[in-house]
Amino acid sequence: MKEHLYIIKYNLSTKKKLFNLIVYGDNDYALKEKNKLLFFCEFQQAYKYWVKNKLSEKYTLQKKIALTCDIPLALKIIEKNKMDKNSVVLNCINTFDDLFKTLNLGFPLRFKKSLYAFADHLTFKKEISSFFTSRGYRRDFLIQGLLRLEGIIIENMIVSD
């Protein structure tokens, strides 16, 4: 049985927009090249890569963006909002988790506990303010954590032409 491959869009804090391919199934993982996460500058490049490399033999591809990992919006929500209505922050943390697992890396220990606890909270509640009051974490600490994760991913990516 073929695995399902999805195109994920990333809006990075650097204002750059990138795309990659992630398999969501029993084991979630992103496609790699030369032991680096494989990213594309354009949506069409991700699709062309699937065709060119005959990935249709192993994967079915959803030919639209499955989700957007919007870092600037996630940071703004953490900093200023009371709600993560559209699961923007949750999608970023969970997608970063998939990318780190693909690289066989764990989240940096300094941020691991807080980011996983925040993701657990957001899985069941859209309201985020209570997380900060009940758990004692600061918003700026979680912002630093997401930016650190993004930096590690950027260090471990290759952008295909």
C-alpha cells in the first residue's frame, strides 16, 4: 500500500516562503537529500520533484498545500493573542517535531518540555492565556524556543532548484 505524501508550506521569520514533502502515516517524516531536509522555493517544484523521481510508485501525492507552518503568525499569536483559533501555533510545533524526527534530533533540551507542554495544551484548548498562568512559562521563552527550532531546521535544509 502506498504512503501519503503531502506538500507543506512554510512562511519563515525571514519572510522566505518554502515548501517540502512530508509523509503522514504510521511514521511521519519529511523527504531528505544528502542527509538534509529537502525544501523547494515553489509549490510546483515539489510536485515536479515527485514526478521526476518517480515517487508515484511509492507515494500518493495530495496536489495541494496540506497545511501552512506560518512562523511569523505563530510568534504573533504567542506574543499577543489569547487564542490559537486556527491551530497555527500547534501546526508549527507538530510540524517542527516531524522535521526533527526526520533528522534524528530532539528539540533542544532548554525548550523541549515547554514546547511539548504547550502543544499538549493546544491539542485540547484553543485558549492559550491559561497555559502561561497555570504553567508559569513566559511568552517570550516560547517565542525563543520556536525561533531556535526554526534556526536548527534552516541549518539542516537543502533548497532544491
